[in-house]
Amino acid sequence: MTFPFGAIPGPRYAAEGGYGPPEGISASITPERLEELRRSPPSELSDEDLVHLIQHGETALFDILVERYQDRIYNTSMKMLADPDEALDATQEVFMKAFRGLGRFAFKSTFYTWLFQITLNFCRSRLRSRSRASRMKTLPLDAKDEDGEFQAFSLPDDGPQPFETLRKKELLEAAERALELLRPEFREVIVLRDIEGLNYDQIAIVLKCSMGTVKSRLHRARNALARALAPYLERE
């Protein structure tokens, strides 16, 4: 889904004080390098170069980062929350939180992995609020055989995944429903890996867990989705 144009504060919003100033400055840069960046076309600068300039007063440049990532943040929020209004609200909140916290960005990860951390933290908070209000049904992550033993569904991690093979509208709708029923920690890895295309290292940074944990969650989540979608795939 494409993010609605104009729903996120547009150009000049940061410059007019819409976000408020970034809090603190944690990263250093030489005056010479800063001047070099200021002479460069903003649209050609990397995310990290833009962050340096924003940290040193060029707050209007934050709109470039918004334009680069608003679709991806909205889509991730939509996959996690399954509600357009909540996804829009989440996207706005994420960028406001990112701007206010940009002064503390220490360049220990890429800007977009840091932005995804903020996104998932916000979505987790929303989902926890939902779960307190009502108990939600979730997909089982492991199948059991007749003897009650856990049995993995045969789906290679590196082979075609559910979201790569589904083409028909009915199947896509079924996939969306199945994704919504995954527990949040398993939905996250599917969204980050199979939808957003992050690699294992990046996902581990975003989720603040080991690569082994990422692979384990991804394998179990894919198995759960494959089982849920098996009746539809068998018709193909």
C-alpha cells in the first residue's frame, strides 16, 4: 500500500517548528566536513550526512528523510497493526519521535534500521494496549503429529515464500489475515525480511536480538503462514 500523499507533515514542517528541536547532540563532525555537506545538493546526500546537518541546525532537511521512508514506515505499521488509521497515526508518531531523538543518534547503525526500531517499538505498544482490551486469536507456530510431537512444515527458508508465490486476490487477502494472526514477535520478522527485504544482520539490530533468534523466529513464522495458506495453495 502506498502512503497517502500529504498525510505526513510536508516540506518546511520541520523548519517551521512542527517537530520541535532535536534533543542533544551525540555525534561529532569536523567543521570542514560540515561545510562540504552544506554545499552539496541535499537530495544527493546519504541518510547519515543529512542527519549530521540536521543535528547542526539544518532541520528543514528532515523532510527529505520523511519523503524517503514514509511509504516503508506506513507499510510496516500497516502490516503490524492491520488498521489504516492506526498505521497513519503510527507513521506520524514515528517521525516525530525520530526527529526529537535525532540529536542522540550516535551512528552505531544505519538511520533506517534505527527508524525501524522506533516503528516496531511503537507498534508493539499499540498491540499491547489491544491485548489488554481483548484476547486475540493467534496462529499456532508448530504443528503436532498424531503422537503429539511437534512437526515442522516443509518449506525451505531460501525457497519461494508465501508472499512471493501468492498472486490471486483471494490468496493475498488470506495472507494478510494469516499475518495479522501471527504473534507480534513473529509478525515482525516476516515484515522485516519478506516484505521490507532487510538482511539478517539488520533485523538483529532492529529487534536487538541474536541472528540465531531471527532465523528461528523467521522459520517458525514462515511455517505457520504456509500451514494457514496450504488450502489456498493446493488449489493452484
